[in-house]
Amino acid sequence: MMAGIPSKRLNHQLRSWRQTARIALCLPPFLFLQPDRAAALDVATPVTYTALLMAVEFAAINILDLNHHSISYDNFERTVKDPSPREDDDSDFVNHILHPLMGSETYLRAREGDFGIPGSIGFSLAASITWEYAVESWTEHPSAKDIFVTTGVGWMIGEIRYQMKRYAVENDLSYVLVDPIWAALEYFDVSITKRDSEVTALFGFTFPL
């Protein structure tokens, strides 16, 4: 009870105000869903996944020479001395397609780790900043467009993917087109066991029947 208002009436008013705000702002209903308080926050999975994704992406870009820049400590040092982001010479396809997809990937992992929508946006932004300043800065200067487009557009794509994947799981449907990288990784069986001082890593592959 609050200020003499019965709790049921107060809850009804809150729901009514929330519904009105949702309609007025024309926002999707899922933005107003409350996170599952009983769910445990999973930090390890999105962090590990993002780190591995960055490593693979950085290796692929430089092995295939996709950005036409060489790895150099001088590049990294210049970023440290002058960290202000600049315009880059990436194509529109890279800036407006690949970067948002990367942002949606990191957002989706955090979302599935029960970070909630604001937390997942924050995680995706942190991942984007880490990529620009700690990884890609070895080849080129950080880009403001990369940072904000990756997260600003990426989180919306990521939320759509999250809702589509959740629907697929609840209805026993395949989500390989919605989350292809994660779906592929699920077929790999990786386990690490430790007995006394000996650590053993096992790798396997599961074929779906």
C-alpha cells in the first residue's frame, strides 16, 4: 500500500501507464518486459565468445588483407597518444552491414546471458570500444562511426534475433538461420578435465540425426 492507495489499484495504474507509454512511443512490447529475477547472470559465456570472435575476425581480416593495413606497433602507439576517433576509409558495406551484424552478435550473447536490454547494449558497446582501441588499433585508428553504428544499429538487430530465436526454441524449430555461428558451435563438444595436476582437453563433433 502506498499513500493510502490499495496495492491492487496501484498495480493496475502502473500497468495502465506503462501500456499508454508503450503506445505513445510506438516501441515494441518486448522493451517493457522485465528480466527474470531468478535467472543467474552469465558473464563468462558472452565474454569468452566475444574474445574468440574478435581473435578469429582479426586474424581473418589481416591474413586476407581485407582492410589493406599492416599490423604495426606504431599504429597502436599513435592511438594511445591520440585516442580521439576519426573517420575511416571502410566501404559502406563494412560500415553499415558488417559492423551492425557484429554488434548484434555481441548483443545477442549478452542478452542470452540475462544481461537484460540495457545491460546487453552496454556489453555490446564495451565490446565495440575494446575492438576499436585494443584490437583494430594495431592496424588503423579507431573510428567513431564504427563504435556507434556497431552498437546503435546492432542492438536492434540483436534484439530481433533474440526474439526470433526464443520463439524458435519455444516451438521446437531450428534457429540456424537466426544464430548460425552459435548453432554451428553447438555441434562441437569441448570439455576440459583436471585430475591432480594433469589437465586434459577433449574435442569432439556431434552430427545431428
